[in-house]
Amino acid sequence: MSEEITPYQVVPKTPLAGSAAADIREQGEMTRRSFPFVITAAWLALTAALGGLASVLGRFMFPNVLFEPVQKFKAGFVADYAVGEVDERWKDKFGIWLVRTEETVYALISVCTHLGCTPNWLPTQNKFKCPCHGSGYYKSGVNFEGPTPRPLERAKISIDPSDGQIVVDKSKQFHQERGEWTDPESFIKL
Amino acid sequence: MASVRGIQEGIVNSQIWKSVFRVGIPNTNRKRVLAVLGSLILHLHPVKVRRSGVRMSYTWCMGGTSFFLFLVETVTGLLLMFYYRPTIEYAFTDIMDLREQAPFGIMREMHRWGAHAMVIAVWLHMFRVFMTGSYKPPREFNWNVGVILLVLTLLLSFTGYLLPWDQLAIWAITVGSSMARATPGAGNEGPMSGLIKLGDIRLIHAGDDARFGLIGGRSIGAATLLRFYVLHCVAIPLVAGFLMAIHFWRVRKDGGISGPL
Amino acid sequence: MTFFKDFINVLSAASISFLLLSSTFGCIIYFCLLDGRLRSKGGAAFVVLGVIYFVAGIFIRPLLYLAVAYVLILFGLSNLGPRLWDKKTGKWLLIFGMLGFFVSFFDPNFYLIAAKPDNVPIGAMIFLLGIFTWIALRKAYLNDKQIEAGGIPWEKTETSEKLFVWPDLVYTEMLCMILLTIVMIVWSVGLRAPLEEAANPTSSPNPAKAPWYFLGLQEMLVYFDPWLAGVVLPGLIIVGLMAIPYIDTNPKGAGYFTFIERKWELGIFLYGFLVLWSFLIITGTFLRGPNWNFFGPYEYWDPNKLVPLVNIDLSELVWVQWLGQPLPKLWPIREMFGIILVVGYMSLPPLLAAGPFRRFYLKMGAPRFYVGAFLFLVMMALPIKMVLRWLFNLKYIVHIGELFFNV
Ligand code: HEM
Ligand code: FES
């Protein structure tokens, strides 16, 4: 039983003196002084080239134009919505719940902040409940049960000054845990 | 019987046969050696192997099974590609078509069950390799190639899961890909990501984070389907095939199937 | 019959069956090691654990079932001893397992879940894993007996014997391929691949599951936030697997089955592979129903099952419940205890190196030891968090919502 396990070893052959191979060897030998410089430069160049290539490839995977459904839509007039109700009419088309309270209207994005399922609004229990892993949210969007670490997001909402309709813009979201729900763009004050 | 033998001999001795298979029927030791050496496919093997390396009770034949299932997946997958279009409009109906209308309508079944079986086979292969201590020197590198193959096998399955574009598919991928959102420092919801800012503007958001790059959009959609299709049918199989070649080559170069010294 | 079903449902639904499984499994290894006699510290430890379960079980009802089961299994195994590795015992275990499985099919709830097309391979996997684990341990046991008696493992008796690839290997491969082809065709004809309704982004199914081989990860999501369960831990699993050959410097046990020569390696790997990875997949597949609630194997998957989710954070537990204080406003103070715990846990390796594991530290050297200890601690964080969840309903040990950093 041998201690070292070396199944194959490549032992470079010394070329015959005077042969072409020996010649190449001689000429290819670098001087001691230039060696560290050359090898540093070579490694740097290689790293830079590979890094450049990787970032080009990486950037290529991030499209500049998206062919996604529109993020911005008009949602009618405030008077169309009942006070204290969670309105589901835009959920299927735009993934938005509009909620009107006594003083405000806000737009909740219907994407569970746990792992992206679509929660259901359960009017009888007065909460949003995610079917995937059971996260639960109050009407305000704040989470109170299940594995999710944070509340639902709200979308930018405003009133179009030209026709008085509600405009919801999903491309801008407001996070409660970052203190963004106080932002005047995150709700309409009545 | 004699005539059957005669026909066989006639075929084996014909010029056509001999031009393909140089050796003839390997019935002597010399011919056995030449048969293995002279064939691209067979010479993946050495000429002679250790007795325990042939035993099913030692290798469980799981590496070979993984490879065979990979080939099954390649062939059936290729056949599926003749009928499948990776767009939101057609993907689901094409799968329906494959299932109800295509002749010999079990190609999809074979492909799906083959994928499941391959995952299991790769796990059992890894299990065997661990239990026999076959990752120990000089086989460390091949173990690592194996780990990457394991990851690629899972990714192949994962990308394929989306393609039928049914409820099972999109929600599994929604849940699975949402985890990328939580990548520390690179996902919209990962820890530390909030610290990467330019003035007051967060640089990492839903429109440019790790998940966005993976699925090509903010939510699972047409771009995701196309991306996963390309990864599933071309990119990952190519890489996996390449690594398998290295894997097999290293099995030989590391001294064949492991055995005690 | 109903009592039996209730019993099993309680067993699984009290998620502590997880513990049972892991320790039973450790037990099997010990029996393999000890030749069936409880004579070392390890064996005694399992008996003590059994007694603790039993005493605890008297106070907590579902645990009583568990305790009884646990003691029974211990007793059975200690009687089986080395006979566990007999071919005959193996055969009977398999027959009983299969019988149990097929009889269970008459239960409509069990049938509904186990006969789902995508779950069929997982059912097969359970048996395959069981069979192959048994085979590997049996071979290890046989070899170990040889080694202890001063002999050599059987693989060594054949090292000098070489066979021609043609015909020996090539024919075996051919046979395997033909068999596999037949299996694949029969399977494909007999079982249709599932296809549900067309994708609908606005309505999630309940429960929504990841592909089955990722269900272990999804199960981890119950205990950890996505950044840990979905990114960091899977990453570390891969890194850990790749690191194995470089951390493990034990020169013995290469190329043959053995247990006694590689106790630690096998113990840790089998725990990770069988108990954590595979068992969590099985749990995620068969025992997680609507709303990701826990259901026993014979339980009806009731989407309205009410499970009170009363999880609390460590900070709340300590400040509010134990000290009777309101939660401090500043997070470094609020999360003080959790941070101390986590930091303390992750700085165990130097302590271990100086104390109980000095032997390993000296043998492996610092880099190997620290990387290995780190990976091991990360792996053990999962069962630790699981136990904390069941016992104290603990949600987060550290909860810094401000930085999105929750552990
Ligand atoms: C697509 C996946 C894979 C394929 C097709 C594959 C194929 C094979 C084959 C055909 C062998 C010859 C011996 C045998 O059949 O057991 C082998 C050996 C080996 N495989 Fe894999 N393998 C795969 C994945 C893996 C994985 C996941 C690991 C470990 C993490 C691994 C590690 C090894 C090692 C270390 C050997 C040498 C074993 C020895 O010499 O006994 N492979 N592989
Ligand atoms: S996705 Fe909603 S709870 Fe997990």
C-alpha cells in the first residue's frame, strides 16, 4: 500500500541538446528581471478581459425595453368607490386593489411580499390572505401573520388635474417599512 | 440455424461493415482490446477494469443511469421541440396538442418522468460516491465537477418546469424565482441592498435586481418563457454535456472507478 | 384502524417527528456500530433521550404518542441488533414498508396526495433512498466486522483482478439500458404527465409549491426569510459539498464501504442528506397542504384549517414578556439579545478548537477546521431554528426590519 496516490504524473522530458526543441526553450526563457512584471501584467490583462466579458454578458441579460402590460392606468372617479371597501375591479387586469377609507384612497399591489403569489381578499375575515404560505395582511396592507417579513406595497396614486380621474402608476412602489407610506404620492387625501 | 450464421458472417465480412467496425466480432482477447480502443464511444472506458468497478453492488450503476437518462432527455426533448413554441399564446396549447394529438403521445411523459428520474439518479450517484469515499484524493476535482453537474441537473429541471405554461408552472417559478429577489446586496429585497444608493435614490430596485436579470422582467411573462426555453434547450445542456465529457475523462485519468489501494 | 391513522397523523403533525426521525436514524448507526448492544456512552445517551421523551410526553399529549413510539423503536432495534443487516430482515422491512404504503392507498386522503402524478417519483424515491441506505450500511457493517477482526474489506480482495471491458462492462451497461428503457416506457404509458389549467397570473393555487426537488428549500422558508433560505443556505450547500474532499483529510475509507473508519464524515453527511434534505422534501411534498399548513398523511387537506399563527420575535419575548418593558425604539438595543446569541453561535469554532474538538483542530489544521466548523454550524442552524419555532413559536431571533436583516 503506497502512501502517495499519484495515478499519473507528467514528467517533462528534457529536449536533446542542439535540437529545435532545445533551441526554443533557450530562447523562450525569460530574464529574471522582466519575469515578475510580465506575469503581473498578463494576469491583470486576463482578469480585465474576463471581467469585461462577464459584465457585457451580464448586462446583455438586462433588457432596456420591457414588453410588459402597462403600468399606469386611469381608475375612474373617487366617487366610484365605496368608503371602507376593498375594491377588486382592477385586480385581474392590473394587479391592484383600490381601498377607500374615510380620509384617503390608496392602491395596494396584489403581490404577496413573501414570494410573489397573489393573495385573496376575504371580506368576511376582513383580511388579505395569501394561499401560498399563509401570509395575512390587514386592510391597510400591513402584515400580521405568516412567513412574510413585511407589508404589501402601495403604488403611486394621484388625481389627473385635467379630468379629475384617479391615476395609478405601478412603476413606483411605496414600502411601509421604509417609512414611505407618508409620502403624499402614496395616497390621495380626500 | 446454419443459414442464419451464414448471413451473419456475410454481413460482418462485407466491405461496408468492415469499413465501419474494423475489428469484427470481438471473440479473442486481442479483438476485445481493439474493439474498445477503436470506438470513440467505447473508449470512454479503459480496456480492462477492476472487478469491483463492474459490480452493480459497488457502483449501483447510478452514474451510468444519470448519463443514460440525460440522453433520453436529449432525444425526447428534441422531439418535443418540433411541436412546441415558446410564446404565451401557444405554449400551453402546444403542450395540449403534444399530449392529445401528436403520434405516440408519450414523448412528453417520457421527458417529464425522465427528468424526475434523472434528479433521483444523480442524488443516488452522489450518495454512492460519498459512501464509498470515492471523492478522496485523487478524485477531489471530479467530485467538484459532479457537484456542478448536480446543480445543472436541478437547473435543467427547474427551467423545464415553466415551459408548459400552466398554473403549476408559473406559480412554481414565481415562488422559486422570487427568492432571487432576496439576494443580499443584489436583490430588491435583500439585506444590504438598501444601502447601495446614489444620493437618495436606491440603485437596486425591482427593475434591475438579480431576479429581473433572471426572468427578464418584473414578473413572470413572455420574456421569462423565452429565456427559460433557451436556457433549457440550448445553454444548460451544452454546458452539462461538456462537463460530463470532463467528468468521464477524469474518471479514467484518476485511475478508473475507485477501489481500495 | 382510525386509532392507527390518528396516531400516525399526530405523529407527523407534531412536527417533532422530525427529531424522532433524526435520532432514530442516529440510533441505527449506533447499532451498526455497537453490534446491537447498548454499552457505550452513545447508546446510553439514546436511552436517556427516550426516557426524557417519555416524561415530557406525559405532560404534552401528542408527545406521549411519540414517546411510546420512540421507546418501542429503540426496543425493537436493540433486539434486532446486527440482524438488522441480514438480507432476510432487509427483505421483510421492505415488504412491510410496501404493504403499509399500498394498504394506505385505500385511505382516500392518502390516495389523493400520494397518487398525484408528480408525487409518484417521490414515493419511489423514498423507497429507493431507504433501500440504498440499507445496502450501503449493510456493506459497511460487513466490512467493519472484517476490519475489526483484523481482516480486509471485501473490495480489497478483488483489487488485483481485472476484467475486460468487452464483454463484462459493456454487456452490463447494455442490460441496464434495456431495463431502463422498459421502465421508462411502462411508466410513460401508465402515468400521464400532469397539465393543469392555463397559466393565470391573477389567481394562485393553494398551496403553491415549487418543483419537488426544491421543496426542501421551500420548507426552510417557513423558518427563515428568503434571503437565508433561498439564497445564502442553498449557496452554502453547494459550497459545502464542493469543500468536502478538501476538508476531509481522513485517508481511510477510500474505495470501499465502511462506517467505523469514517464515523464523523458519514454521520454529518447522512444527517444533512437524509434528514435535512430528503426528509424536508418529503415533508414539503406530502405533509404540507393549503396555506402551507401541516397535515398528517391521512388527514383531509382542509383549506379552511385554522392554525393560530402566534409567532413572536425574540426581542418581544425578552423585553415584553420576561422583563415587562416596552420594546426599545433603537434597533441595536431592541435586538441586543438576539445579536449576542447569533454572534456567540457563529464564534463557537475557536472555542471548540480550544476545547472539546482540540484533537480535530490539531489533526486538520486551522483553515480546514474553521471552514468545516462554520459550514457545520450553518447546517445545524436549521434544526435549531425549527426546534425553537415548535417550542417557543419563535419567529425571528434578530429582526431588523429597518435593514431587512432578519435571522
Ligand atoms: C449529470 C450528472 C452525472 C453523471 C451523468 C455522472 C456520471 C458518472 C459516471 C458514469 C461515473 C462512473 C462511475 C459510476 O457509474 O458510478 C461517475 C463517477 C463519479 N462521479 Fe459522477 N455523474 C454525475 C454527477 C455527479 C455528482 C453530482 C457527483 C458528486 C457530487 C459525482 C461525482 C463522481 C465521482 C467522484 C466519480 C468517481 C467515482 C469513483 O471513481 O468511484 N458525479 N459519474
Ligand atoms: S407567497 Fe404569499 S405567503 Fe408565500
